[in-house]
Amino acid sequence: MDKPSKIKADGTAHSGFARLDSEPFPAFEPGWVWLVGAGPGAPGLMSLLCYHALQSSDVVVYDALVNPDILKWVRPGTALEYAGKRGGKPSAQQRDITLRLIELAEAGKRVLRLKGGDPFMFGRGGEECQHLVKAGIPFRIVPGITAGIGGLAYAGLPATHRDTNHSVIFLTGHDASGKMPANVNWQAVATASPVIVMYMAVKNLDEIADALIAGGRDPDDTVTIISHATLPGQSVAHTTLGAVRAFLASAEPATPAIVVLGPIAEWREVLDWYQGALRENPVG
Ligand code: SAH
């Protein structure tokens, strides 16, 4: 039987790069938009398809949460366009971003729309695609590792563990106007799952804690705040739901941050491989 093509004649494997180059990735066609998740931060957490897209696009339109180190992987000559907040100025309007994507695609560019984490997790990826559909622009979605999974892993918190939780709730602490979202049923959410993973929740955390306690959640439940997850500056803080107000008065957690409510925090004591004694590689 012939050896698989990835094994060289001397029995050793081809190097990773040779193997990647020979993989049959889908062609990035001119006039297409690829909406790609870059992962939560650490460049190694991007997918091979994300890497392939960086290597084949003409223009990358990227968000504020994309680690600039990831943009180093583009091929020379690729245009980079920033679509996030700039020095305190308001964010680029969502409408302007989608119009720009359409304009670039109609000009025949291979447009890589790069977002932090996963493009469909609190990333407005769905909205951008709806506009592409309306404009008749072909697109592909490349999922990414979302901060609410990858960030937890880098803090030593398994999102699920049979001894602590059989369910997880993901929610955002922020609606389009910046307020605590009124269309989350806080009463129901409070007791529906042992673990609640919250995106964009630091600003309204005091109100969220009040709403969860009013909904019947135990004020002694642990709150874990993971800032700059998966990056060298990652930091993790703990408090309890009932102590959130006092905690916020004495400490301002760095953002972006993921807030985790629930008992999976206990696992960090034994599973903290990234910041704890098991850490070997500062970049990850
Ligand atoms: N699409 C992204 C989420 C975008 S919403 C994803 O799938 O991860 C932005 C929120 O994501 C931030 O407010 C924060 O709550 C979270 N987030 C993104 N990157 C993060 C990081 N490196 N560390 C901690 N939180 C992060």
C-alpha cells in the first residue's frame, strides 16, 4: 500500500507549513466576503481557514478586538482597514462598515472581514451577512474560538464539568444603547443554569448582579472576571455576586473581560495551567 502523501519517503512527516500549503482549502474568489473569527486573542488560536484567508485576501477589514499580531500573517501588499473604535471617537457605524464591505466586494476584491472570537457570537456577524445577502454579495463564514470558551480555558475553567454543571448560558450585559439588555429574562436566567458566561458585562455588572439576586440566585455564588483572556496580560479576579458592588468600587477590571458566574471557578485552583505553575510559554 502506498504511504499517505503527508509521509515522506524516509518515514518522517512533512513540516507543518508544507502540509498546510498542500491542503485543499476553498479558493478565496474575487468579489467574495469571508467573515472570519480570529479567536479570542492568542494568535495560535486562529483556525487554519483563518490563516488561509489572511494569506489569500486583498483587503482585511478588522475589528478593535483582533490582536494586531494576527494581522502580521497577511501576505505582503494586503490592505488593512480598521473598523473599530479610534482613540475615544465613536465606533465606525455598523452601516458604514457593511457599505464598505459591499463596495470592496463589488470592486472585485477578496474581502476578509476579521472579527474577534467567533463572528456569530455577539459579533454582529449575522447583521453584516444579512446586508451582504441583500446586496447579492457571496460570502463564507469561518467560525472562531469565542472568548466565552477560549478565555475560560486559559483561566483554567472548563465551561462544563460533570461535577458542577450540565448547562451554560451565554449572554451579553450590554444592549445597542449600552444599557443592561431589557430583553434578557433575568428572572428566568438567574436560576436556569449553574454557569452563566457574560460578554460585555463589566459596565453594567452591578445592575446585573442585583437582577440575578432578585431572581433568586445565591449571593454567595462566585463571580470570575477574566481580562485580556489568552493574551500575555491576562488577569483573573474573583468576587461573589453579593459583593460585586463593593468589588467594583475598589477595583476596575481591565477590559475586554468575560464574566463567569458559577461553581466552575473552583476548578481554577487545580487547572490554572496558563498563569499558574504549569505555564511554559508566555504567548500561548
Ligand atoms: N465575537 C466575540 C465577542 C464580541 S463582544 C467572541 O466570540 O469572543 C466583545 C466582548 O467579548 C468583550 O466585551 C468581552 O466580554 C469579550 N471578549 C472578547 N475578547 C476577549 C478577551 N481576549 N478577553 C476577555 N474578554 C473578551
